Amino acid sequence: MGIGEAAAALVRQRTGLVFSEARRSAFEAALVRATHRAKTRAPEVYLARLDAEPALLDDLVAEITVGETYFFREPQQFAVIRNQVIPALFSHRPRDHPLRVWSAGCATGEEPYTLAIVLREQGLEGAAHIVATDLSRVALAQAHRARYTRWSLRGVPDDVVRTYFEPVDDRFALAPALRDAVEFRYLNLAEDTYPSLPTGIWGMDLILCRNVLIYFDVETVARVARRLMDSLSDDGWLLLGASDPALSDLVPCDVVVTGAGLAYRRPGRGAVQPSAPVVVTPPFALREQPSPPPVVPPAGEPARVVVAAAPSDDPEDAARAYAERDYERAAGVAGRLVRRDGSDPLLWIVLVRALANRGDLDGAGRACAAALDRHRTSAELTYLHAVLLAEAGQYADAATAARRALYLDRGLVVAHLALGGALARLGEMDGARRAFRNAERLLAAMPPEALLPASDGEPAGRLAEMARVQMRLLSEAAA
Ligand SMILES: C[S@@+](CC[C@H](N)C(=O)[O-])C[C@H]1O[C@@H](n2cnc3c(N)ncnc32)[C@H](O)[C@@H]1O
């Protein structure tokens, strides 16, 4: 097997991406450039490093993935979201129950930001949590910047551009309130890390996975489709792109014919949906707060770009920045304050979570260790330690830490979920089932809308749904 073929096979195995003959020469050229950037002359050495170093694989993937996207792509689908999906979702829930929305394979962010605009136009900006994920860190970094060329806005009416964007040099900067409405995360759809609480991917009311499956081989499409279905809430919707493969032959699902093609929904509860067990550990995020009021101006007025505020040393500011998902600022303020006086465990918790949420897991681990030195009996810090250990793949230690958190607070539901997730990863299925059952039992005694400590603002009902999904996945894996 030549080096090109071996590299293509490795990329396919890790990401599900396949390269047709037509794209083969583009792949070979990308490989040469990536090898050059890695400063490795011998192709065999590059291949070995590609296998061992996730950063090198990311770099190659960034070269070869097709990130073509633009605002309001396939506009009829956004009309269906506005006129059919959102009303259906709100027909059973209070208006203030946040929607969970996921743009899977978001590229440079145009798709999730379009969702943010649509939700804002429906008056739902504070009532939705939009997560957007991609495999390409380069694309995610651009998405974060939220500055676009005219080309990304092709087909978007001028008044919409004027309302939500500010011209800056030769770009269009998205209004900060919309930019902040989307949380970007790295996620490889071909891996079995989701649905799970640490990825933030579970119980989704709406998933857009458009123009992504088209690049996968058929086995990967089926695996990813199952996980997408498992990531939906009971009444959630999945929309694919017009060119993506149909899912009805690949996974159990209900198909809905909409004015913009097919949509998919989870089949009725109890239907067989084969899937492997997943890691379940509790979320990093603090209790969700309503988003701050938008600074998007009314139609016709240009958007303002808000300048970042000066550093603050107010503890409340750290919690506020965290609630606004400004993890950079939250980590900065909390970090300064705990260095000065580390006696408040809540500040440590903000620091650990903010560092973890901005992707600095090493920093979060160090902060958590320092925090536990000061606050040995904090159940929440101990459970965060369990989450961080699980993230690092140290499942046995994660289980020990989760058990310790439960020793400190038997009623900490998220620690039961952390324990179940770690034990499932260790293959200790009976223990995992017991842990999930304990979580279910505690949750059953609470009103569905009750907010729990350290639950990312998810009410008891949603966490119960999560525990049920995990129990089902465990039984299916055992069958
Ligand atoms: C053509 S873009 C689609 C963008 C957007 N969804 C749209 O329809 O406009 C495809 C995106 O899928 C991402 N992608 C490809 N393989 C992936 C994988 N295994 N996991 C996550 N994202 C992946 C690529 O990085 C790229 O950004």
C-alpha cells in the first residue's frame, strides 16, 4: 500500500471521510502540504506520526474537508424550522423551556448563526441553546471570529445583512449577541463520544446535519445516523441536506415529509435502536442562566460592535461572565481572585468549569487539583474531578472520584451519572446500570422542572430522559 493510500485509510478509519477517484489527487496534494508543515521528510515517519498525534490528523483533515457553506443555505428548510418545527416543539412545552439545538458539521459557522437569526426573529433568542460542532479546528476558529465575506452572505437580503452585521474593513461582523448565542465545540462525528453530557450533545430538540454525511462511507453514515437519532429528545427533529443520503433504510426513524424535503424523528419510545454504550459524565457547565438581552438593533439600523469590558475583580462578574458563556473572561476573573484568596469554593468551581469549557482541560485539571487541596469536602469539586478524569480517559480514577463525590453527597444526581458513564467505559455494566438506576430513582422523586445542583441548568425531567437513554443503550449493548 502506498503512503497516499495508507494515509487515506487512516483518515477514513478515524473520521469516516472517503475520497472518490475524482478527489484523490486533491487528497494527495493536501498530504504533501501537510507533510511539509509537519517538517517530516520521510513519508513513513509522517504516517506513523499521523497515527499517534491527534494534532497532525487535525491539520490534515483541515486541508481536506470541504467547508463550503453560507448563510440561509437551503432557505426552505429554515422556513420549515420557523413554521413547522418550532411551533411543534412549543406545542407541548412552556415558552421559557430552552430549546436545545445542534448544528453538526457547522464548518465556519454560517449555519448555526443562521439558526440564531431565525430564533431571534421568532423572539426566542433567550430560549435556545445552540451548540455547533465540527472536526476542523481551523473552521471552528473562523466560526468563533464571526466575520464573513460577502460571498458567505450571497442570497441574503440587504436588510437582513444591515440588521445583523456591521461592515468592518472588507468583512461583515456578526452582531455580538448573535455571535454569543452559539457555543462552538470540536466533535468528530465518527467517534462514539456522543450522545453524552460532557460533549453537550444529548436530548436535542433540533439537529441540523447538512452536507456532512455525503462525505462518509455507508457504514459511517449508518453509525452516525444512529447516534444522531440517539441524540434527539423524545420529540426532536433531525434535518439533513438535500444531497445527503436518506436515513429511513439505515436506522429506525419516523420520516416526516416537509415543504423542504424529508425530516427525521425518533421512532416511538421502546422501538429498537441498536447502538453501543456511550460515556456519560456530568456537564461542566454551571446552571444555565437566561442569555443577556440582545444588542441586535431593530431593522434598518446598523449593528454595533461592543468593545470588550476592562478586567474586573468582582466575584459576581466571574459567575456572570460564565453564565453568558464568556469563558475567557470568567476564567480570567476567577483565576485572579482565587490566586489572591482561595477560600471560596464557588470561585474555584467557576474557574475549573470555565477552563474546561474553553477547551483547556489540562488547566482545568490543575485548577481542580489546587481547589481540592483547599476544599477536600466539596462534593461538586470532587465530581468535577471525576468528569475531568473521564475526559482524559482515566475511567477507573473517574469512577473512584465519582464514588467519593457520592460519599460526600449521596443525592448528587450528576455524580451518579458520572459513575455510570465511567463504569460503562470500564465494561462494568452491572455497576453502570445501578448508578443510572440510582440517578433515575432520585430524579423520579423530583418535579420534572426542578433544577439540580451542577446540572447545566437542565431540569430533572431532561436528566431523567438522559438516564433512560443510557439504560436503553446499555441493555441493547448487552442483547
Ligand atoms: C460542506 S460543510 C457543511 C457545512 C454546513 N453544515 C452546511 O450545510 O452549510 C461539511 C463540514 O463537515 C465537517 N466534517 C467532515 N467530517 C466530519 C466528522 N467526522 N466530524 C465532524 N465534522 C465533520 C467538515 O469539517 C466540514 O466543515
